[in-house]
Amino acid sequence: MSRHLNERVFVLLALLLSAVALYRSSLTLSFSDVGSAHSPVFFPQIILVLWIGLTVIALGQTLMQSVKAQPIDGVFRLIILVAASIAYTNLLTMYGFFLTSALFTLICLPVFGMRHPAILTGYAIAVPGALVLLFNHVLGMPLPTSPFTHYF
Amino acid sequence: MKLTSAIGMAFGAALAATGAVAADFPERPINLIAPFNAGGGTDLLLRGLAPHFEEAVGENVFVSNMSGGSGTVAASALQGQKPTGYQMAYMSITVSTIQPQIKNVPYGVDSWTPICSIAASPTMLFVSNDSPFQSMEDVVAAVNAEPGKYVFGSSGPGAITHLSMVSAFSGLDLMDKVKHLPFKGSGPAIKELTAGNIHFFGDTELLMKRGDFRPLMVFNAERLDSFPDVPTATEVGIAAPLNELYLWGGLFAPAGLEQGTVDVLAKACDDAVHSDGFQEFANNSGTVINHRGPEEFNAFFRAQYDANKALISAAGL
Amino acid sequence: MLSSLPDAFALLFNIEGILVLVLGTVLGIILGAMPGIGSTVAVAIVLPFTLSMGQAPAIILLLAVYAGSVYGGSIAAILINTPGTPQSAATCLDGYPMAQRGEAGLALGWATVASVIGGLVSAVVLIFAAPELAAFALEFGPIETFALILLGMTCIVSVSTGSVVKGLLSGMIGIFLSLVGGDPITGEFRFTYDKWQLYSGFNLLAVVIGVFALSEVLIRASQKVNEVSDLVSFKGIVLPKLSDWSGRVRNLVKSVLIGNVIGVLPGTGAATAAFISYAEGRRSSRNSENFGKGEPDGIVSSEAANNAVTGGALVPTMALGIPGDAITAVMLATLTLHGITPGPKLVEDNPALIGAIFTGFFVINLLLLPLGILLSRIAAPVLRVREAYMMTAIVLLCAVGIYFVRGNPFDLLVMGLAGVGGFILRRQGFPMAPLVIGMVLGPTLELTLRQGLILKDGNFLAFFQSPIALVLIIAATIALCLPLIRLGLARTRQVAQ
């Protein structure tokens, strides 16, 4: 078994386990006892059963054939960008659009091979700054601002 | 206007860093939160109010939308904010008194500083214009004759359209004999009322403008001037507390807001609601203005919170 | 209606009216073309301005921005594979492969012509047949709608490039994601585990932007770095030659019809129409084996249908006072603010205004062609910036777009997680279009199924007693089984050989 085959099986197993866990949790959810069409988990359970069944079929198919997944060229770049994206989307409303976006830009541009310091800083300030200026101060529909000042 | 204020802000930036005391309130833009989508009724009401509020309070006022979870997402988020007075939400009867009692949300009756109430309209029971029912007596007789046949619609479970029907049929002791069919929003429900798939629908007087419907009963203390022939729920035989139901709403800030700030906001709200511009807006949009100051609104809100318990248990929510 | 045309023209063709028409359409196209920013945000941006306008300009501005952004969405979908709206997701399927082949200009040309024709025909239908179509919409109760949505669901099979099983699985994941949050019948929260942030469920746009746009950025980060973002070579729109249309007209006509009919039914919408039309195109087109590999018919199916919906959705709005989708709901509310009551008597009471709105809608669709060509020529150099700038800007714009959809911080996190999840699934050959279909149709499928069961006291057989529903259910069964049977046949033949 190659490394890529493992990755395929691993993703499908993760899908299978999450579906089973969700189904289990739907059994324990306490709802007012009413008829089947009235039950909030009536439809989700149908979908989850289909989900589980399809995952099992896909698992079977995957184990029988050995198709190679595309190799990842830049594992390190990818990990940085995934971490940065999650952090960015999580912190944006807490620390304001401008600060988080500038920081994200400073991480994202080098990942894509842009390392000139002056351009980096210029872009990190100009692009988020322009968006903040446009939405917060011209259109009057503000993006989240930082806890430090209400201007950005 | 927004552009000039932006320039003004740039000049004033240096001054903004100085310390904040209530006497300086407000010193930055005030945010009115609509807990529903942009372009909806609540959103447009706030957008109509904002310019007049802005004029009255002397600082920029902007409307933002935070929708989802029948309004509970915005209320839950606001409840966790510091009471600065710079953020207020327009909450209706359902968001402020119904949802917190039927769902596990992080806010309740004590989470708010009520600022002012703005609007309140009595709800009514409607049938389609080609419906055979001419009065509530017809309805009662028909439902008793064929239990389980008749259906009332709503714009969603727990919405005012649902609660008004619960008031009607629970008040008349017919709840087990009618079916409830919820829709996503009132648009599809009104369509089915026109098409005849549902027989009853509860809403405010505004529904009359949206199609050919006939009101049979109003949940108000007295008959409406605009519909002198439509009996009140009490006349039809519905006892308190289910005989009156209003779709009301007002501005709320998080609990613990300083009295000085409350006074500033309440005064601004009073001026804005009574401004000519907003009166004209209300007239155009069919909004029934019902203004209350902070103390009065607080008492009303708490009374409603308790009174609606009966409604909730009747609805089986 | 025709007698009021002079008054309507007077309302429309003055300086303010023309300015609003042109600027609104331009703004709509630009906003729609930005990855992450779709119709909802575009309308939210112009909404405050409409409050201080007259009746006719206010509605025309909303319409122009709406139609422009639906069209603009196809630009981002084709050129950078990041649909700004769910309704352009189907356009990606053939538009992007065509662009990768070096035919971006032609792909946009097909999209533009199809959009314009779809929009124009729907405008004509709106002007001449609104009352009849509205009466037809009333025939569609919960049971009929359920059957239609079921038919729509079968599109999952036809848009599953690669593995059908994985496509179906994507679809199920999409449906499930759409079910988290408040239950539409009882109002109870399910799969929220007492987190109020989850009460509003997973936002469709946040997931769509995540799995398409953000995961695209991640995929590029995992590949070799390009010096210049030679995403696609694009110099401007190339209109298809008249001779290219031979054999494609039938598909165009059918797509426009599908868009119109589905637009008329409240609660369905442009994304549904685009996918159903795409599936139908794939079934009946003589180029069906090229679908998904950059087939113009695929672009035409999706774009003609989603633009025809804009006119279709106005039918119940204007004839019954019932909004056809979220955007028409905003228009109705705006009308109310201007003292006009939407309802069955709307057209009767305000013939000049409605005439101006309908004519304006026609003109907007005419404007799409020259404005689209002009704007794409101006925008072409933007595509030649370095990949780094482009990718960063996409993420920032997506964040802005998602934040303004409903102002919920949680949606941003959903977008981030959907991006990572989409990246993982796309690497394993899971198509993402079925996930979007599942999320778009899932809530309506559940609601109408349960409404039907409540109305018929739990008797599922009643679903087959409605003639409309029966026809649709049979069509859905055929649509679902045919590809599977064909697949099975092909496989047995392979084994035999």
C-alpha cells in the first residue's frame, strides 16, 4: 500500500466515522415525542443512512483500485496557508478587518513566492486599507473594527 | 453625507483618543442591529429610523444586519457585548420574549437595558377572500364538524404568525382539531393561502395590502378604526391572556447600561420617532408607531415576558 | 399594459433613469465578478441609496444591480473557477475547463450571449404572460414542489465528474450541512450541541465560497509557484460566430424555458434552475459526452437558465405580491416603503410604474452585452497580475463578502473550514458541484416532504395522486436510473471484452 492509498482510505474512514457519530447523536437528542414527519431528526437520519451507505461503497471501490493521488509539491507552504486561513477567519471579527487582513497578506504573499519587503508592506497596507476606507467610511456599512479604534 | 463625515472623522481622529465619560456620549458612530436580513421589514424600519436618530443624537448612526436562528443569533451576540450604548438591536416580541423561553439561548429577561419601543400592531386572523367563512362562528362550527381537516399556516415555528393562530385556536379550545403547517417566511404561506392549501393565517393589518384576504378577528383591546366590523378576540370568546397579541418591537442595549447614556439614547429615540420624517415613513410603510420611554418599556417588556408563557405552553413549543 | 407605455417611458428615459440603468448594471457586473461578492452583498450595498430615490429609479437600481451581478458571477466562475454566487457554480463546470484550454474569451462570449438571451426572453414573458404564469405557480403546492426538487436532486448524478458514488456522497454531505440548525417544522435545534453560533446553521454562501474559492487558493499553494498568474489567457470577450450556433439553438431555447418556469415558482431560485438546466442539457445535447470538459452547451444551459430566472422571479412578485426569491423580497419591501402596495392589484393600480420596471428590466438585459464586452476588456489586465496578488485578494474579498451576507462572525469560520474540507475532498476526486446542489435543494426538499406528509396525514402514497407531482417523480426516477443503467451496461461490455 502506497502513501496515497492510505490518504484516500483515511479520508473515507473519517467521513464514515463522522456520519456514524452524527447518527448516534441524533438518537440521543431529546425532542418532544411526535409522529415521524414531525420529528426534527426524521429527514436528517435518512440522509445520514445514505451517507454511511455511500461511504461504504466508496471505501470498497477505493480498496479495489489503486489510483494515485496528486502529489503535493509544497507541503510546508500548504500547512502555513491552512493555518493562516483558519486563524484569519477566526480572528477577523475580534481584531478587526484591517489588522488581521494585513497580517494575513504578509503571510500569504510569501507563500506564493512574493518576498520583496517594500511591495509586501505596501500591498498589506494598501489593499485592506482601501477596502476599509470604502466600506467603513464611504458606504457606511462597516467591516469589523479592532478593539483599539473604531476607524479600522 | 457619508463622505463628508468620513473626512470629518479623519480630522477628528486625534481627539478621539481622549478618555470616555458618559457626558461625552456619543463620540463615535452608533450601530443599530437588525437581527434579520437586509431588505426585510425590520431592516427597512431601522433604515427608515436611522437618519432621524442620527439627527437627534448628533453622531453617525448605521444599520447592520446579523441574521439567523429566528433573530436569536444577533441577540445572543449582542448580549455578550459590553454595555457601551454604541450597539443596540431592534428586537421584536418573538426575539425578546418568546425565543429565550423556548430555546437554549444565552440571554433572558435580565440581559437587556430596554431603551424605547417603536412600533406595535395588533395581529388578526385572516382567511382568503374566496373562503366560505364569513365569521369566527363559521370557523368554529366547521372545525368542530370536521376535526383535522383545516390547516393554519405560519411563516415559521415560534413566529408571530404562528403565535397568533395558537392564540386563536387555543383560546377557542380547538387546538387539537386543526393542523399547523409552517413555511419558510410569509411569502410561500400567503401563496398557499391564496391557492387554498391552508385555510387560516395570522398576521398584522399589513397583510391586507398584500392580497385578497378577509380578516375575521383582531387580537386588540378594542375594534380597529380601519375595520369596524371585525370583532375583537374577547368578543369572539377568547379569554385573557390569549385575547390580545401585538407584534411589537423596540431598541434594546445590553444590561447594565449607565443611566446617563440611557437618557441620551432614549431622548434621541423619542425625538426620532416623533420627527416628521419618520412619521411620514411610518405612514408610507404601514408601521403602527407605539413609543414608550425606557422605564415604561422595561415594565411592558417584563410583563409581556411573563404573559407570553401561556402562549408558549399553548403552542407546545 | 401597452397603453401605459408612453408614461412608462417618461418615467424611465430621463437623465436619472438612464444613469441608474447604466451605473447600476456596471456596478452589478463589477461586484458580481469579484470572487466572494455575490448578488446578496451587491444588493445590500445599494439598498441604502434606494431609500432616498423615487419609486421607479429605486426599483430599477435594484434590478440592474441584481441582473448585472448574476451575469458578473459567470466571469469569476469562468476565469478563476470561483463562483461568487451558487447560481454560477454550474457555469464553472464547463466554463473553467474551456478557459484552461485557452478559450476563456470564447467561453465568456457564450456565457454573455446566453445570459442576454435568457434575460431578454424572460423580460418578454414577464411583460406578456405574468398573470397566466402566476396562476400556474398557484398549482404548485408543497407536494408538487417536493417532486420538482426531487427532480433537481437527480442533477447530482449528471454533474458528478469522475465517480458517481463520490458525487452522491458529496450531495449527501451538502444536504446534511443544510439541515443543521433550527428545524423548519418544530423550531427545535438539531445538531447544534447547545452552541448558539450554530443555531442559524451553515450559511450556503460561506460553504460555496469555501469549497470553491478558498480551496482553489489552497490547491494552488500546494502546487508549484507560478511567476505570473497564467491562470488563463484572456484578452476580452470573443462572441461565438453565428455558424457555431448550429445544433445549439434547441438547447438554448430549452434552458431559457427551464429558467423561466422555475423562476416563477417561489422558493426555488436561480441555482436550482441552473443545475436542472445543466442536467437536462447534458442528457439531451448531442455533445453530451463533452460536458464537464469545456463544452459550450454546458455554459449556455447554465447561464441562459440562471438569467431567465431573474425575469421569472418577478412574475409572482408583480402578479401576486409574493416574492420569488430573496432579492425580489427586497424589491417588494422597497416598494412598500415608497407607499406602493404589492399584491394582485399592483399592476392594475400602477400601470406606468410597472411598465417602467418591466421596460427597464428589458433594457438592463440589452445593456449586459455592450457593458460586458467593455468591462471585460478593461478587466483583462487584472488577470495578468502575479498569482500571489490574485490569490491574496481573493481571500480578502471572500472574507468581506461572507461578512456582509448576514453579519455573522461564525460564517467566516465556516468559510475557512469549508475551504480546508473542500481542499481535502477535491484532492480525493470528490466533485464539489453536487455538494452545492445538496445545500441549495436540501432545505426545500425536507420542508416540502414533511409539509406534504402533514397535509396528507403521513400518507406518502398521496404524493403520487397529484398529476404534476407524479410526472415529475417519474421524470426524476428516469433521470436517476438512466445514467446508472448506461454505466452498468458499459461496464459489462468492458468485462465481456
